[in-house]
Amino acid sequence: MDLRRAVEDVLLGAPLGQIAAAYRQDLIEAFDFRPEEVTKDTFADETASFMKKVARHLGDRHAGDQRVLQALHDWVLGVEDYEAWDALLSGFDFHGKAALIRRGRMLFPGPLTAHWSAVDE
């Protein structure tokens, strides 16, 4: 799985969790890991790094797209990744955004979140 394919899959409705799992599985297969060698930490850092790139790309290139909004919204509910949070909160308006901004500012205090604003604040 590469960035282009990941973005295409999101635009077709794939959740980001599915993208992350597919990317990780591709790495496991590419390195010929046997099932007994795989742990939950296997390629966790590499997958997280890739997902940051995916989130940033989606936020930069597809801001406002409802499919991307849904994918990022669902993803940030389970991760504490600034790139995903920033992509969502910088590029989309949605009901409940103010509550996510408050949570995001607790996770990422300081100037990183100063540009986030919500209509319903």
C-alpha cells in the first residue's frame, strides 16, 4: 500500500483503520514474517508514520470532502496523532467540532492548536 492507493481507498469509503491494517500487513508480508513472529508492536512505528502522511495528505488535498471528514473523524476518536487531528480540525466544519477542539487542545497544548476554530464555539 502506498500513499496514492491509501487516498483512493479513503475516497472510496475505506476507514483509516482499514488502511493502517492493510499497510502493516503489506510490511509483514514483504519481510516474510511468520505468524508466530508477529506481535502487536510489529511495524507499529512504521504504520503510525505512514498514517500521519495519509492524514496530512487528506487534510491538505481533500479538505471539505465529506468522505474524508468521516474517515478522519472516526480515526481521531481512537488516536492521539497531531497530524490527523490537525487535518480534521483545520480543514473541516462539522457538528461537534468545538468539543473535539477542546479535547485536541488538551492533547496538543500550545501554538500547535491556535489556528483551530469552530463555528459553534
